[in-house]
Amino acid sequence: MSDFDPAADGGKLTLARLERFLMGASMALLCGLTMANVVVRYFTDYSFAFTEEVSVALLVIMTLVGASHAFKTGHHIAIDYLVARGPRLKAAAYRFSMACSLLMFGLLAWYGARMTWDDYTFEVTSPSLGVPQWWYTIWLPLLSLLIALRVLVLLLRGEE
């Protein structure tokens, strides 16, 4: 069955469906904000400066949720030149690449959490809207942790 077939999971709320919804909602908001900014700037010579700030946050969310979904569905970027020439190495190469991904997203979650904590502790505000910066940076460690957990599950199951 197709990954995008609603009947594939019996209509239940799954992590994959939630990820697809979040990716679509992020993209819709991003397009709407950008279009509104362009239209307003065209007709009034005034720009919504805050749209860049919100757009960057939406792009980070969309990218990390998309990465999580790509790991689950096997659509992530893969360079398999050496593995294709030596199929005996396929399982070992898969485990090694997943372990490297787990390490990378684990580090990203750790350092992202430290950055978020610093933003919270020092009461850093965003440049345009003046809202607490941790509202934006909290998504980096949370979604990186989601990806790390997803990769760990795939690594333990041995799925390819």
C-alpha cells in the first residue's frame, strides 16, 4: 500500500499521519505568510518584518518533521555506491549509518536543549516580535529527540 493511503492505517491517528499533517500545516502557513507579505509590500510599500522570523521557525519544524518521516519511510538521502558493489556489507553499512544518524540527532537534541535553556535563562527575545526566543528554539531539541528515538527504534528492529 502507498505511504499516503489513508486506509493503510485504518484511519487511526499514527505518528506518520501526524507528521504528514505537521509538514502540510507548516508549508501552508509558510506559503500564506510569504504571500501576505508579498501582497502587502506590493500594494503598500510596507513589509511584515516578522514573517521572516516566523518563516525560519516553520522551516526548521518542517525540515525536522520531514526528516523523521523520511527515516521511517526509507526516503532519506542515501549514498550507496560502496554498498551496491558489495551486498555483503549492506546490513553492516545500514547499522553503521543508523548509528551515526542516532549520534548526530542525539547531539543535536543535547546542544539544542542547552541553547533553549540559555535562551530561557537569559530571557532572550526574538528580534522582530520581541517574544521569548525559546518559543522558537524549543522545537530543535524536541524534534531532534523524536528523530533520535525513531532511528533508535529502527536500529533495534533492524528494519531497512
